[in-house]
Amino acid sequence: VRMANVLSRSLQEFPLAPLPQGPLRAMVCEALDTEELDESLWELIQGRSRGAPMSAITLIRFLVETGSLKRTDGEWRLDAWSGEGPIPRQHKELVEARIRHLPMKLAAVLHACASMGEPVVQRALELIWVSRGWSLEALQQSVGLLLEMGFVHRSESGAVTVAHPLIRQVAYRHQSEQQRVEHHRMALVAYRERYPDAIR
């Protein structure tokens, strides 16, 4: 309780105003590598994101990954939504939907990353991967795809981290207790291999 009181006094909240329409539209155009936006697409992004850049980018990624947003002859077109239920409205719901749509191996890597500290221990990932009978080449391919999709980041030193605390939280919760225990166990094995005198 004392520590919580100290932290509450030392933290300061900085409210962020929504991004104005002009900069938001410019950001969306840059993300889609286009100079023109279909008005129905812009209205959807503007209305759902409410000026929040991260929500706008997450929505764009979700629409592309589900096949609802496609580029034809250089132009982005919004197709009729064919998924189950309406398009998620909240940012957290979009993150959850994106993770649910991940192929099995990509989801397995993201779940493992979310279960470890940061940066992610590469050796622990390898142990988890090999224990499932998958090749290390496939692991690198999966990590590369997660990087492209914005789920994880890689530093200049090569260290991998989950891209955002919300992604980590959702990915951690979207796995069974057995999976979490296995990921923690493999991480402990990897730490013991690297630091044999640190953990007793």
C-alpha cells in the first residue's frame, strides 16, 4: 500500500487529444502507400478510430488481414464485411480479433512471446518450437511475419519484444493455463542454460 501511494504521487497523467482529420488522413494514406482514399473507407476509419492513430492502424491491419480491404489496380477498395458479427468497434476487440485470425504457428509464437519477459529469450522460443516438431527455419519465418504485421518489434541488436502492452495482455489471456505453464517452464530452462549460477 505504501509503495502504491508513492507511485501514485510520482506518476503524472498526460491526456492526449484526438488527432485532427487532416493529420489522421495523411497518416492513413502513408500507411496504405496511397495519395487518395476511398471515401467509404475514410469514413469507417475516421468514425471507428475517433482520431486515435493506433486504433486507425489496427483497424486497417484487421481489414487487410480479413480480406475486407483489398488493393486492385493500385486502389484500395473496401469490400462488404463477411466476417462473423459486426466489425469490432473497440481497439482491444480489434486486437483480439486479429490474434484470433492468426494461423496456428504465428499464434503459437505470439503466445510464447507474451508469456516471457522482455526481450524475448530466443533460446526459449527455440525450445518451445522444437518441442512441437517444427523447424527453426519455420520459427524465423513466423517471427518475420509477426514483425511485418506489427505484433512484435526487433531492436538493432536483434532482440524481439511484443509491440504493445495490450497485444501482450490479449495474447497472454488467449491461451490455456497448460500453454502458459509450458511456456514458463521452457523460459526457465533457457535461463538456466544461459545463467547456470543465477537460478538455484
